[in-house]
Amino acid sequence: MAFGVLAERPMRGRGWIKALRQEEVRQVRARIAELERDLMATQGRHRRFETGHELRNAKFRLQRLEECIAAIPDKM
């Protein structure tokens, strides 16, 4: 058993991976919307800084996920 655990798992296709990434995009977009609402309603400099930092990270993550999805071909 040279392959260990991987030999026992079924292979996943491009469609499954793409759907997984699209679900991640939906979750990140929802989090971005929540953070934007929080940023407008937040009082206190430190809390706004934290929220803004998390918002920038979420937008960066969204950009990377969208690039990843775009790179996955629909069909060969």
C-alpha cells in the first residue's frame, strides 16, 4: 500500500472542485457584506481598524478564489 489513504479515496473531478470554490466565494461575499455593515456601524478606532483589516483580507481572498475558479476549465 504505497499510496496510503489516498488510494482508498475516490478521485474528485474539476466540477466538484469548482463547485467547492464557488461555495467558498458565496461565503466570503456574505462575510464581506457583514463586515461592510459592521464597519459603518462600529464605534471606536481600534474596532474599526480590526474590521477594516478583516475586510481587506476577505476581499483579497475573494479575488484569489475568483482567479482560481477562472483557471478551472469547464470541459476538456
